[in-house]
Amino acid sequence: MMKMDDSLRKLRTALLFLINSVNWLMPKGISGECHIVHRIGGGDVNNLKLQPLEKQLEPPGISVLCGKSAYDASKQLKKAFPNATRLHEKAKTVGSAQLDDIKKVGFDVMPDPTKKFPNHGRLIHPEGVSGFNDINASKIISGI
Amino acid sequence: MFLIDSQKNILAKITISEINENLYIGDITDDYLPDKIRETFLRYEEIINGQMFSLLDEIETEINGFGLAVSQENDFKAFSIRDLQMMSDGKISFRMPETKLTVEQATINTQLRIDR
């Protein structure tokens, strides 16, 4: 029974992955196309790991910001959270990657706009939680 | 300046140190926050620092539901605020689009209130 649940969950994640890949062409709330995404804190493997709450998302994934430059992403974040000193410290380093390069290594980015960040996206993997392992993460880093 | 709830109970005393357009930034000098509100803002801080932005809208809706406001007048006239953020190090920020105060106004009025 447990194996069936896992299989269904993986199938659902894979389907969502496909749907979101299509949605990215016309993402809601994002004006213009998104070709490059930024991850605050840089492209360290540890910064690309799922946190417990992110594992519960459907599909599981981590936050990225779509935008022209890493500087813009950092600036946008500091403006949104003026007192978040820990995050400001992290924002001194930003990892950026082309969407095409992310797709080449098996990940994708789905549009996930929020009120604060209409350009927010979620880095996802068709295998869901298990896709966010060090080997796969290092593939993204090598492309950054 | 005070952070108050919808019943005008004082939840925190605030010292404003910087105003940038409608953004007010300062420190909480004393607080009497109920556990539920404190716990929610701790979760909010965890989401911010962990950049788990997929969860932002949900928790910000929860925070807005508390109906928190600020007051600086002796008659406890409430000023509506939005985008309230409280950090565990005592830092606070919020936006007050409908009222414009200077840092001096906020500080002087808070001082008057404490002196009485």
C-alpha cells in the first residue's frame, strides 16, 4: 500500500512537472519571458537542498527569482524584507542560471508568483524530493 | 508608538528609527505578544530567512487576519498598517500608507506616553 502511495505521488509530481513546463511559456503574474533565474545565497549544494516545509509542497521545490540580474534579485529581496539581516547577509551572494541550462540537467522552474514576488519561481525536479540530491544539485552548480 | 490589536490592547512598544516613504523601521522595546502571534511571526521569519517564498502568501494572509495596527496618540487612535514584519532580534517594520509621520513625531509621542 505504501509503495502504491509513493508511486502515485511520483506520477503526480511528474505530471505537475510537465504541466508547469508548459505553463512557464505563459506564466501568470510574470510579465515577459523568463530566461534566467537567481538563487539567493549562491549555487552551493547546501543552498539547493529542500527544507522540511519545501518537501511538503506540491510539487516540492526551492525558491528562485526570475529577473535580469543577480543585483536586481538581491535588491528586490532587501526591499521586501528590510529587517531580515540574516537574509541580507545571504543576498551578498547570488547564484544565477539560464533556464535552458537548468532544463538540460533535468530540473525545471515553474512560475509561482506571490504578492511580494510576482517573478517568483520554484525550482522543481520530475522525481520530486528524491531529485534534489547532491549529485543532481552539483549538475546545476556546474552550469552556473 | 504602540503596536495594538483590534481591541486596542497594547502588544508592543516601538521606537521608530527610520522612515522611508511609507515604510517605518524600528525596534520593539517591550512586548506583550500573545503566544499565537509570537509563534506566527517566528514561522514568518523562518520562511523569510529560509527563502521559502512559496509559503509567503499563506502566512501573510494569516498575519493580516490578526488585524494589528499602531497607535501613537493618547486617545489610542489606531492607524492601519500593512506588511508588518517582526524579527526575533526585536527589529520591526511596517508600511503605513494612509498616515505620514516623521521620526521625531513618532519618538516624541512615544516619549510622552511613557512619561505619563
